Amino acid sequence: MISKSAGRLNIANKKLRWSYGVIPFVKLPSLAALACATFLTACTGELEETSSSSIPQASSSLGGSNSSDSTSNSPSSSSSDITSNSSASSDSNPSTGVEGLIGEAASGADEWEMHCALCHGNLNTIGSDGRVNVAIGTAIRFNADGGGISNTGKSYDSLASYIAAEMPPVDATACNAQCAADVAAYMETFAEPEQSKPFACSSESELMYGQRTIRLLTSREYQNSIEDLLGLTDEFGDKLANYDSYLGGFVSTAAQAVSDRLAEAHLDNAEKIASWAAENGKPFTCNNAATCATKFINETAYRAFRRPLTATESEEYRKLFTSFGTTVGMEAALTALLTSPQFLYRDETGISIQEAIEKGYYDNQGSIASATVEAESYDPASPASPFETQIEGGRTVVVWPGQGGENTQATDNAQGQLFYQVVATSPDLSLFATVNMPNGTDDSFHYKLEGRDNAWTAQNNVRTNGYEEIAVASWSGLTAGQVYTLKIQRREDGTKIDAFRLVGGDFSSGEVQEPSQSTEVAPLADADADAYVLPPYEFASALSFMFTGSLPDLTLLQAARNDALTTSEQIAAQVERLVNSARGREHFSNFVGAWMQTDGVAELQRGTVAEFTPAVRSAMAEEVRALFRHVFYDDAVPFSEFYSADYTFVNRTLGDFYGAQGGLDDNFAKTYIDGRGGILTSGAFMSLNAHDNRTAPILRAVDIRELMLCQHIAAPNAELVADRDAAQKLVEAHQQTYGAINSRTFFELYTQDAACDGCHKRIINPLFGLEDFDSVGRIRPPAGGGSVIETLEGGEEVEVALAGTLYGVESITENSQIDFVGTRDLAMKLSSTQAIKSCLIRKGFRFVTGLPASHDDFDLNQPESLSDKQAEDYACAANTMQAALDDSNESPRAMFERLGTLELIRFRK
């Protein structure tokens, strides 16, 4: 159960301090030591190789890295982009002596500690502390080709045979026959049940559910929100950025507790912002405390809370103005507002399906018509006086001012009536009203549907907390197409009426209107009884943060108020508008910067290259963003061009650094530069994956797998320090014999130890053919024969080969391969694969929803659990996103917009 407390205001000496409402979270362990920031410290030598960003990396596919396929590190180029090695598809293996042996799990546990634990860790933690980590439920079904011995996963005999022939890599003869059978039996005891495997989508017709969540705003969401709310431009989110955590490569606060220091940071920000606002007449100027309070409640707080305030909330804020006056009251109110849980948290817990049905939410679905009319749109022939209209928080409402007396009996043609023409579109009609009736019994109204009822009803006695939609009445036996007159009669002063909503009818001047229909959005009645649904305002808030990274604008809030976020067409229109807004463009620029980690280049230091200035680095980050925006927003450009483009986007600063030929200015423009184009050749990607004094081919290879193919490579265990010392001696011996060595050879030697083979021999080192760019992203001069010239730190020039192979394209465990020569060649061949689109879908789903797309899309820092139903639902969502790509010339924008209309955004469990 998730509990929320609104907090309380404490005023002393006219200085406001906010007592935080308690929103309990389970405190989780600190970030795991296996983050990519310390990737491969054991196998890479004394260079202290770091990843391109301190952002922890999401893993993407459970899978073995225990393959020891014997392959060349420098394969020749192939005319075929992707080839397949079918040797692992056969169950026919050379004899290993395990046939017919019965494994003993107890003995296997001892053998595991002796031969396996150094690399694979403790099985009780599913390998999370080992060098070559494998989740056993997947490893047992892992297809690996090792010297003709293939573990097909079809039986434990094949696993035992594989262990006997290939494990441990340092000495494959150390555990064969009975030892291998025992280890296989021991592994079997840890195998996950079959139903825990990643799900495929079995049916796209069933309702899909997201997760109920309540999250603190990220530092970027906070900054965007205060900018949009108050119009300030100073940076306050940076002060909170140190408290951001990451899941799946993106900022996430899903499990973040509010520490005392974070609470103080929020309070300090709020006080400074409130002081600035008061001095600069923000969010508005006013001279009357009562007027200020009303405007603040109905406009500023309304938008900050992403919903109308309750009566209790309104009264608390009103007291600040009446107690302290306009200036100090505004400062106090803003401080309270900006530290309120209602502002700082994204509440997406929803309400029960039954409650939503009772409130009449989302009723204009299927063949049932729904229509809303603003209360002030009464029939001008109505003798409505005495009444007046007022504006509150973007609402124009009808209110009967204080006239005294009670109309305990309504009569035709009496003063204080509102008339509306209604056309029935079905035999059943329901009426809802958005009203503010704080007194309940007295603040109420009479009503009747003339043409159906001749008598007035008794008064409608309901007490509301601020503006709420209430169910007024239901009628049956109506004649579809017939015009009726809805009459509303005041009972007592004080009632404020904002809007009326009909289900099963339209408001009309007498002309029958066809109801808008949508059969694509499931009615609430189709949802499971234990499900939840986001009410309209909560749904609007979710959509806005998902697709702009900020609070909803007034247009979206108006749609929520008018129940215009119901049909798939209505939702799609709003999502499209959000994605194409200025905030949306910034949001999806942030997406690619975080996904590819290229925003980190702005903070990169390369003291050895004076030309690598802050302006150049900033331009490199923007280059990637501009390229992605081009692919994202231009429908004529497929996503594949994010990899295959023969152009890039540069300004004069970056163009000069790259050696582009003139004609550039301070704006980023599409530019053709020999050897450049696509994400792989960007200066940001290449310079981030490098060291001060040489390139980092390991990091380049790993980031292609992790970021672009969503294939996870586990970090090695720190126990390999001793192996690193031996590797250092090997490198030094090679240098003494052959002289200076290029970066590729350096790291091939450093990872030559058999203990490193599990990852490096097949998965990482064959991808070392990306050395045509130096440590600051400049193109190296060609040397001929598929090689380039690398200039070492001491000035020596050495040749480095560019031939490489990507083994396992769609999955790290399958047998296809891409042979390539240099970065552009690999980029072109990757662009035609399904793997890059699948990874876009997984990363996009995570970015928008904050959730893993499947069981195997886990994060090393915080393993996340999905129910079996959720895993299946998200597989269906991925299929829908894939279809949107396929139907739109691979448009990422179309894919994201389709995601926004899926039921799992609104329906939760």
C-alpha cells in the first residue's frame, strides 16, 4: 500500500519551513560495484579504463559470456554483411565421456568452487559477483559454439558435454567426465522455472497494464517544471542532480528515498526561487491579498499540482496570503508549493476501476457518446439572473452570488435557472457536473430533464473538496435523436458550476450531432477488477512527463478537465502535440544524449590536445542530438540513417575541428565530411571511448554491444588484479622485442590471459576494428591495405589494422556475424539489422515508462521484477512499437507516439 501525506505548513517569525510529508520507500543498497564506470579494470591494465560516462549501464540480455569460440581477432572483410555459423545448431558433439553419467549436485558444488567460482561467482547470487556472470536459468539454454562442442540447451547432457570440453578456459582438461556431470547437476538446482523466461506476446487483444508508481521528480523534470511554472531561467536542478540515480541507463527515482540532505536541498531551492519570484513579480502581480490567494490557488498551484486543489489545500494557501499579505504571502506560498509532495512527486498510482466507473471517467468509449458543455454556455433565453461568471484557475464558472434565502422548491421559469438543449444518442443518459460545493447541504441545486420528467428533483446534496466531478442523475427510456431540455435551478448561494458532462447524449441547439466514437480504447468495464486506472488529471500528468519531461500545459489540463483524454484519437492528438512541442524536442534530445551517453563529452578532459576545447566538446554533444532530431522528426529519414548517414551536423567550431570546408556559422547544419556520418563516427562517441594517451578499443566494442545492440557484457571481478600484473609483463616483453605497439595490439595482449577469454576472445576483441578515429574523435590518416596510422604519445607512428568481426548480431549468443573494415563499414552494415531497431524499442520503452521491457532487460544496480503478465504485456507493447516503426519508414517519432496511446500508460496494477 502506498501512503501519501500532504505535509503541513509551519509559520514562525514570518519564515516558512516545510515539514515534508512522508512517502515511504524501501531503501536499497548503494550502486553496485559492477557499474560500467569501472568496466574491465582487471583485464585492461594500469590505464584505469573507464566508461564513457559515470552513468551505470543497463544490462540488456541475460546471456552467457562463457563462449570460447576460436576465432581470429583480425578477420578479413566479407562481401556479405551478416553471415551465420551453423555449427552450433547440431546436437552432434564429439564424445566427452559424460554420456550416461549421473551427476551429483553435492559434489558439483565442490567442483564449482574449485573450477568455476573465480569466473562465474556464487550461484546463490546468480553470478552477480563473478567475472563472466551468467544467470543460470538462461545459461542452461545457452547456445555456445566451442571447438565443435555445442551446448544446445536441449538437455543437461549437452551442458555437461560443453563443460567437459571447454571449461574452465584456463585448463579445459581440469573438469571433464564425472566432474562436468556433477557441475551440470549442481547448476540444474539453480535453474529458473520455465515460466520465468522472457515472454513473447501471445495476444494483443487483451488489456495491457503498466505499474503503479510514485516517483520523485528527477533533477531535469524539476528544472523544467519550475521554468514552465514561473518563467525563470536560472539553473536549480543541478543542485539536485547529485541525488539522481539511474536504472537502465536513464535517470530514475523509482526507488529513491528522500534523505535529510535532499530535503534541505529542495527547501533551499524553494526559498531562493520564492524570493526571486517575489522580487520580480512572479508568477503574477497583485495588490489584494484575497485576490492574490484566489489567483494563486486557481492558476499557479493548479498547474503545479497538475489538478485542482482540494478545499483543505486551498484554505491552507489562502491563509498564507491573509496572514502575511501579498508580498510575504506570495513568498511563503511559493516556498510551500515547491516543497509540497503534490508538486515534487509524480503520482501514478491511480484509483480502482470501480471508483473510476462510479465517477464516470472515460465513459465516451466504444459506441457510447459523451459530450461536455461549459456551464456558462447556457441558453441565452434562460432567465438565469441573478448569477454571474467568475474565472478561477483557467475555469470560467457560473456562481449565484449572495442573495439570501433558500429555494427549497424549484419552479419553472423561476430566476436562477440554466437551460441546455440535449440530444439523446442512446436510450440511456447520465449527467455529471464539475462543481465546487463546500457546504454540501446548502450549496446544492435542483434539476430536471424536460421532455422526460415533468417534476423537479429534490436538491442535489453533495459536499466537494474544491472542484470535483459528481454524478448527478441517470435516465433511461429516452428516444434517440429527440431533443430534451436540461434545467438547473439554484437552491442556495455558494454553488459554483464549471461544466456538465453527458454520457449517451450531446449538447445541441436542436440539431442532432453524431457521437464521436472510438473502438480502439478499452472501456473501464473490460479491465480486471483488481486493476487501477489513472484519473484524467493524473493521466495528463503522466503523459506530459513521459513525452516532455515537464508538467502539463494548460491545453492538456483543459483536456483532462473536459474528459477529452478518452478515445485513442484524443490521446494520440495530445501525444503528437507534446512530442512536437519545444519541450518534446528537448526531451527526446535528452533521450539520445542519455542513451548513447554522448552528453558526457562536454565534461571530458584531454589535456594532451589543446584544440579539444570546451566549445568543441559541447558541439560534439549537440552533433549527436541534432542528428537524432533529424532522424526523429523528418518522416523521410528512416532510423537506420542514425547509423548509415553519410553526413553529420556541425557548426563552425566543430567543422573546423573536423576539417570541414567553409560555409559554416554558429548554427548546426547538415554537412558532408569524408569519413563521417552516423553515431559511430561522431566525435562524442569516439572521444568518450578513449584514454588521454591512446584509444580504448575495449570500450568502443563494449558500447556498441551495450548501447546500440542492447547486449549486456558483465564486468569482470576485481580478483583479476594479479592477472593484470602478468598481462603488464607480457606487454612490456612484447615492446622490448618489437618496439612501439598500437592500441589494438596493446589491449589484445592485455586480455590474452585465458581467464579473460570468456568475454574478450569472441565478444569484445574481434570488434577492435574501430581504430580509424583517435582519442579526440579525429580521423586518422590511411596507411593502405585496410590500416591507418596511429600517432602514439611519444610521437611514434604505427600502423593499426581496421579489420574486425561482430559475432552475435541479434543476440550475443547466436551465431551470425558481420565482418567489417573500419567504423563506417560496420555502421553501414549495422544499419540494416533488426538488432538496432529492437534496441531502440527497448531503450525507448524504458525512457518513457521507467520500466524494463522484459525479464532480461535488467539493471545491475537494482534487479527489477516483472510479473509474468507484465512481461507478456510489455512484449505486446514492443510488438506494437515495432509495427509503428515498420509502418512509418522507421520513424522513431511514430513509434513513441504509438506507445503513448497504449492502455498500459493509463491502466495500472
